[in-house]
Amino acid sequence: MIKAEKIAELTAAIRKWKEEGKSIGFVPTMGFLHEGHLSLIKKAKSENDAVVVSIFVNPLQFGPNEDFEAYPRSMERDLAVSEDAGADLVFAPDAGEMYKGKPAAAITVTNRVDVLCGKSRPGHFDGVAAVLTKLFHLTQPDRAYFGMKDAQQVAVVKGLVDEFYFPLEIVPVETVRESDGLAKSSRNVYLTEQERAEAPHLQKALQKAAEMAEAGEWDAAKLENQIKDYLNTHTTAEIDYAEVLSYPELAPPAEESKEIILAAAIKFSKARLIDNITLKLKL
Ligand code: PAF
């Protein structure tokens, strides 16, 4: 496995693979890899000739009061587990390599950002779109793999790719969970023992509301209240949001919606957790 810290090293490998007619799968990450990331790498390996993993904690997608400095990092371990999962190249640049001085242009995401994490974290998806635009151009993948825990990110990135005609396919991959249902996340290490015990209730709250929806309850406000009530009863966390929207449009659900998302974010003392359930509707 190649470790590339410089753009020139990455693009040399990509050029060679393209000349050899190889397909490229790309898994963008911010490191501190867990089984969720490894499932993306394994899927990419099963569908492509060469797999590139990027490890870059992107400063542009963190707000001023967020956890950029404290974001967990574990490069040596990440390299080893990426290789085991089938990565052919890990691109791990520093911030100076990705952002060279004053930007000449910026990306503004204009759709699907006034809800969920986009509403709570203004500018977050502009930062995600900017770094992915660079990474997609450098990596030239046939397919890029994203976990559905960040379902809004999947929808926003699909919008970016469609808008600018990036010649690649976005492949959403199912969330990987602990045995008690908690979604795997790099931020789970921040949880205290008590918070860790409460955290699986995030998924349970969404499941209860999803059961109501499947039983015919289509009032988004009622479903959102059910999620909030459950979280307030079963956790000490602060609720950031609980929303029910159409997916992937992320608009208020309408009669003709084919799929909905039930999503919530909660804040514990040091960790903000997100999770969701998407439901296909039987029309
Ligand atoms: O999901 C993430 O880890 C990040 O948002 C991504 C896609 C790697 C962009 O920095």
C-alpha cells in the first residue's frame, strides 16, 4: 500500500492506474477509522481495481466552536487497518497541501442545508463540498463511498456531483452499529460511561417513530415529538434536532414522497451524536 502525503504522489499513482485501465474506488475520511469506514473500504475493494482512502481532518467543515483541534487522530493505526481492509493508497495530506493560502474560489451549497446538521452547523457542508471537489478532481474515482449515518452528507454530495457533472457514482453504504445499536462513530470515544450507556437510545427513539410511521402515522410533527419525548425520557443529552423529512430531497414530507428520513442529533458533554432511519413508503 502506498502512503501519499503530497498531491504529486497521489496523482502519479492515479495516472498509472488510469493508463492501465483500472477502475478507482474512493473512500474519503477524516481518519480515526472504525468498522464503518472499513466496510466502505471493503465495498470499494469489491467493486473497483484500485482503492484510494483519504485521511484529512478538513478544517473548513468545522465551525469556530467545534472540535477541530480535539478531533481524534490515529494515523499509524489508520494506515494498518486501511491496508488490511484492501486500500491500495492512503492519501494523508496536511492542511497546507490542501489549502495553499487565500482561496481563489469557494463552493456554496444552496440546497438541502437549511435542515438537520446544515441548520445546526452553518457552513459545514460548504467545507465538505470544497474538500470533496478537490479530492474528486485529484483522485478521479469511478465510485466514491459514503456511510448512511451521514445521510444528509450523502444527499448533499450527490447534489454536488449532479450539479457539476463529476463523472463518478456516489455509493451510499449502510451504517455499521455496535451490538446495542449505537452507530459507529469516531466521536463515540468522547462519551463518558453513563453517556455510552444512554447513547443507544438515539437509535431506539428513531425506531419507535419509524414503527409509528409504518403503522400509518404520517404527521411529521407527531413523529418528531415522539422522538424528542423518548430521548428526554431515556437520556440526559440535549436534543439538537429531531426531524422527519422526505429523502433525498430533505423537504417536508408530501403525499408523493417515496422515501422519508427520521433523523436526530443529540449533544452529550463532549460528543454530538447523529443517527437516522430512512423508510421507503408503500404508495
Ligand atoms: O464524512 C466525513 O468524514 C467528511 O465529511 C468527509 C466526507 C471525509 C469530508 O471531509
